[in-house]
Amino acid sequence: MALPGHRRTSSDKRRRAAHFALKKINLSACTACKKPVLPHHACPFCGTYGGKKVVEVKKSVADRRKPQAKK
């Protein structure tokens, strides 16, 4: 069975681990509602993708509690 040839020094460990940091999330604005959304994902607020409605979004609890204005 193979064994490591040399001890990994502390500087080698740090240099290797320098790429383990979390990347910053890249957000873009939804074209319909202008809220932040992940790229290549449907908007979780309005359900649009590429300018078209693709997902039916349920209303939040706060929106359902508001009294409806009578017309």
C-alpha cells in the first residue's frame, strides 16, 4: 500500500486550503419585480424566468391576512 513520501508542511497546508473559502453569491435582479434572484433560476417572488411566467407562486401568510379592497 502506498504511503505519503514527505510530510506536508504547514505552509503547504495553508496554500492548499486557500481555495476552500466560500464564494460570494452572485445575485441578479428579476426582470419583472426587480428583486434579487439567483442567476438561471425562476424568481421565487413572482415566478418568472426569462420574462415569462413559469411557476405559480403561493401567496405568503402576510399577504393572505391583508383585507381585500372591495371594488
